[in-house]
Amino acid sequence: MIARIPLPIEEGKTMALLMGQMMQMPLLISSLITHAARHHGDTEIVSKRVEGDVHRCTWVDVELRARKLAQALARLGCEAGDRVGTLAWNGYRHLEIYYASSGSGLVCHTVNPRLFPEQIAWIVNDAEDRVLCFDLTFLPLVEKLAAQLPTVRHFVAMTDRAHMPAQTSVPNLLCFEELVEAENGDYRWPSFDENTASSICYTSGTTGNPKGAVYSHRSSLLHAMAAALPDGMALAARDTVLPVVPMFHVNAWGLPYASALTGCRVVFPGPHLDGKSLYELFEAERVSFSAGVPTVWLGLLTYVKQNGLKFSTFKRTVIGGSACPPAMLKTLEDDYGVEVIHAWGMTEMSPLGTLARLKSKHDALPKEAQRHLQEKQGKVVFGVDMAIVGDDGGMQPWDGKSSGDLLVRGPWVIDRYFKQTASPLHDGWFPTGDVATIDADGYMQITDRSKDVIKSGGEWISSIELENIAMAHPGVHEAAVVAAFHPKWDERPLLVVVPKPGVELTRAQLLAHYEGRIAKWQIPDDVVFVAEIPHTATGKIQKMRLREQLKDHKLPTT
Ligand code: ADP
């Protein structure tokens, strides 16, 4: 076939192109689950359930039940494009909803149950969810909210008949297992345009009202392929993957899709995310790979350290969502033999952007220099393009020193937000709100989020760098650095510390810890000790709230 396209150089003239002669097959999410069922059919999906037990099934079971669920959703009156909401932990039923909804042309909408109830209602109403499926844990929440969710026609409890609540105020509550069992599975995944919406996730709202990112089948599939690459998460059929990152947080970073694509064995932790439960699951199910935010690893590491334990099969983990403290990277690698892949991304990017994996030329570097690279947020995966721009909008050099606002573009980066007409893009680039440097090898390092940067006398101080140093102190459990008002410098860094249990720390000890590790003028002016640092629903430090709590803090004047 010959197509004619306008010539870019000479107006009015066209150029004949020879078209490729390959099959036109849309990239659809249903192809992932059919692939997993056909080629990795007996590979196990293990789930710790809300009901308290461990459930085992296979990719074949998930695919069949997803088809039955697709039939059930159609029977409930769902039509193409309708949103199916979930309030659920990581588990096989949640996975079935992912595939049943997207696979049948509906849109999977995972809602973060850790948000405030008012935010949850706001998000469900903004997405206009038609069905809301929820784990029994969230029954009280749904009872409270049901009357405020006018678009939801069906509420579905993700359990079997035996565990259905005897009494509830949720109107016409349906039972997930009954819905699935009533169908015969005689259903073929439909084919449609690969640009059709597959799922929707809301940003966690650390920065204003939540906004919906609508992913497409094409973007999700391309993202899953990139995620699985050797310089990505390096997933293979022989891996046993335990996604600690919730399926309600940017689709568990794409793991439900990438696992089907590679045919991994998957272990879902359900609601049991404390250090002890996770450790026991890692060992019992021989987990080789995991992924989660730093806060989760903090809990797991505290537990293994206190009990003198080691991991016997755990080999690799992706840590992202917020900066992985270098001390955590070192402990996991040196003390426990777990390779840490530091990754960066965001809801608007499906979420993967960069991963910090070394190149072969780095093999010759001393360990410390290699670590320095691993601590960065890393290189882009193919498909993502990035740039840093200065205050004047001009491109900054990739020299590892010049910092600027980080911009991205690519087929799994959003073009616009759900229901919003104004484009968030600047000249075709999406501004991430992060401030970063990029070195000559393409390793990006986040130095701050634009709004978290501390501007002292016009000079930027990286709060992340200060937090990392504090986290390396043996007596510190968790640390955050925020800007505090200063009459002369405008802003100065204030260190907030949660000491390890039973450890007595002083302000002087912590400030002395910075000496020689950072320029003198960047050392925090003061230290505040707290019992707890506020976190967002996705486990990130809530800088805005912390700043609010400390707004009256008076820095020492000398
Ligand atoms: P939200 O922006 O709603 O809080 P996201 O999960 O989309 O939620 O967060 C994306 C942001 O998280 C990034 O823009 C960045 O500021 C931060 N982030 C993610 N991964 C990292 C990382 N590895 N290091 C530092 N910051 C990170």
C-alpha cells in the first residue's frame, strides 16, 4: 500500500511512502491475560486474604474468572467506557477486576482507601463510578459514604456468601463470588481501538485537589513492556513477585500488567503490610522480587534487624515514590544481599520514568562511586524523554550540576487531566513539579519538588540531601527537612526527627553529624524531635502538613 504525505520542505508537494505490511493488532490489556493463561497457565497467584487465610490460584483461573466477571458486569448494565471503582488491597479478586473491566472496554478506577472519606467521595463522584467493588475492610467506610455517591448503581463486596455482612446499610449489596459463579465464562475478549481508556488513577493530592490520569490500553501495554525490560524491573517468568506497592497506587507501578506479560508468579500481601507479616510471606512463598515506597522497607528492615533475620530468596527490589535514603540502599545491599533499583515516576507517567541501573562502563568504578549513581533516580526507560529547564525556560546542560524544572514526554505520559480542558503541557512537555540535575550519562537526580525547595538567601538547598544525611545517623528512625521562616535568609532548613525507639538524641549531635558532609551554610538551623512524621495516603512525607505544624517555630537567632 502506498500512502501520500505532505512533504515537510516544499509546500504543495507530497511524498509517497511504502507502508509496512504487518498485521494490525491493537495493543489491548486482554492480550496480557490471555498470554499469561495460555503460556504460564499453571503459574500460581497467591493472596493473603482479608478473610484471614491464604488463597492459591493460577493465571488460568484468573483469566477464566475475569471473563465471568466481565459477563457479570455487563449483566449489571455496565456499558463501554463506564468506570468500575475499587477500594481494595492487593489480591487476586482485585486482579480479576483489573482484567475484567479493562478487557471488556470498561475503565478500572482504583481508589486509594487511605485518603480522607471526603476525598474518596469526591474522587468517586468525579470519575462517576458506575460500580464500586470493595474489600470487607472498607465496609464501614462504604456504609458511611454510600448515600453521597449518586453515580454508583451497584456496590459489590469482594468476598463469598459465607463472609457477607449479615446486616448493612449499603443499598442492595452484591456478593463478588456470587456474581462470578453465576456466569459460564463463555465470553470472548472484544477487540477495539488501542487508544481506548483502560484505567484511571487520581494523583494523591499532596498538591491540591486530586486530578485523574486516564491511561489507555496502548499506554498501559507499552509501559508494561518497558517496565519488564532488563534495565527496568528485569522481570522474568522465573520470578516470584510481591507487589507491596498497592494496586490503588498508580496500578501498583504496572506490576499487575508486567507480571502477566512475563508470566511471573505473584504473591499478594492483602492488608498485611507490617514488617513481620511481610517478612514471613517473603520467606514462606520464596519471593524473589518486590517493589514499594521507602516507608514500607523501613518497617520491614526494622523487623529483620531486631530479630537477627536474613532473606533466603529475596534478590531485587524497586524502591520509589519518594527518594530512597542512601542508608537504606546500603543496608539492603550490604547486610541483606538485596539489589536495590531506585526508580522515579509519577501518576501522570503511568508511573515509570527512570530507574537507576548501572552501565557496563561503571563496573570498573569503586563501590562508593557506583553507589552514588544508584542513589540517583536514574536513566529513562525507552519511551520516556526528559529535559531540565532553568527559570528562563532555557534547556539546562546535562552536566550533573545544573539543576532545573524536570519536563517529560512520551506515549505513557498524560496529555491532559480527566475532565479538564486546560492543557497541563508546556510546548509539548509535561512539567513534573520536580527539580533535578542530569549528568552526561543521562542519570537524573531529583534535588527537590519545586514547592519543597528551601531558598536560603536566593540559593537553593536540597531538602532530600539533608534528609538522606540525617537518615544515615544510627539513632534516626525517620527524618524530614522543611523550610522555616528566617528574617535574614527568608528560608532556612529545619530538621524534623523521629528517633529510634529507646535512643536519646540531642540537637547538637545531629547538627554535628552534618559537619564535613555538606557545605556549612546548608546545615539545618535547628532540630525538632517528634514522635511521628505525617505521611500521605501513599506513604510519602506530607511536607505541606509538616510545614503547617511547624509554622510558628522560631529558629535560634545565633
Ligand atoms: P503525588 O504527586 O500525587 O504525590 P505520585 O505518586 O504521582 O503522587 O508522586 C510523584 C512524585 O513523587 C514525583 O513527582 C516526585 O516528586 C516524587 N517521587 C517519586 N519517586 C521518587 C524518587 N525515587 N525520588 C524522589 N522523589 C520521587
